[in-house]
Amino acid sequence: MKVCGIELKSNYTVLTVVDYSSDDIIDYIDLKIKKIALEDDEDKKSVLKYLDEVNNFFDENKVEQILIKKRSKKGSFSGGAISFKMEGLIQLYFNADVKLVSSQSISSYEKKNDIVFPKELKKYQEQSYLCILASISR
């Protein structure tokens, strides 16, 4: 099963895709596209372009499950309005199961496990990769 972990940062979506087998084997897939940006959240054409790019990414990579790192709605570490707009657009994708993964789940997973990141994984993809690991390990 292809699983996509997502971290939303400012106006871009960080994507990490793995192939997860029933044997609990997780294989990182090094794809050319690792980020998708929403250029102007106030422009309808830009929002539709972002939606189209995200949906095409999921379709082309045959993603069956999408896991989004949850952002806080209030407080000093709260997510920005644009990232919540992007999250809503991703949640509309109907060909895959979409779930939110809490930061607490990710932190707890990190503390309990020795994590070895794939060599090909970029530093900025680590949180989206951890989102997958934390969710799958439950």
C-alpha cells in the first residue's frame, strides 16, 4: 500500500511516499516531486492549480492513504491560515483515506524508537516521514 506523509509549512506541502507491506516493511520511494507550493491563496487560479497538482501527485503515485501532520489551532505554535486551507483541499481527495496525525503521537514515537532515516530522504522531509512511522506503528 502506498502511503503519503505530509507536513504543511507556510505555503508549501512537504510530501513523503512509502510503500508499506503487510509484513510491516516500509520502503521509502524517492520521488522527483517532494514539495508542492500554493503560490497565492487569495487567487482562485492559484488555488485550483495547487489542488490539481496535489491530486495529480496522489493519482500518479497511486497513493492509498494520506497522513497529515496536525497543526495546533491556537497558541504560539499554531498553524497559519494558508496551511489550514491546504489541509482542507487535501482532505477533499476522495481516492484515498486521509487522516490527521498529532504532534504528540510523532514525539512519543520518536522517544520510544531508534529512527534510521533513508539516505535519500531530504532533511526537510523528516517530519512527514515520522508522521507515517508514528501512524503505522499503532
